[in-house]
Amino acid sequence: MYAGTIRSNNSGSNGGGVYVSDNSGCLFNLYGGIISENAATVNGGGVYAGGSGDYTFNMYGGVVCNNNAEKGSNVYTNKDEV
């Protein structure tokens, strides 16, 4: 994502704005833009990056703010390296 806005989305579980999972080595790079005002009932209101397999979430720029979730309101990951 280089520009634009992901806003006002809702998830009944994980990843209100962006959902990055371990399905087939998923990759999401955030270079710019805004991810805001999204909600998830469990994890990652703005961005969810989770699972037990191969996935990558890189944030080089942009803004992730004003999101809501039980855990990781803006960004949730279960990896050791962030």
C-alpha cells in the first residue's frame, strides 16, 4: 500500500482493516496511506498479522491509528520480531 485510506471497516473476529495470515506466505507492505477507524471484536482493529506459518507485515511508512479491538487496537501480531 503506497497511498489511500482503509477506513470504517469491521470484523467479527480478527483484522478490521487489514488481515494478513499464514495462508500461502501472505505479504503486506505499508509504505504510505492511512489505516484508521476500523474495528475487530478480537485482535487487530487496524491490522491483524497472525498465524503459525509464513506471513509478513512490513511497515515502512504510513499511519495506523484510531482503530479498536480487544487486543492490538491498531496492530496485532503474534510473531517475536516486529
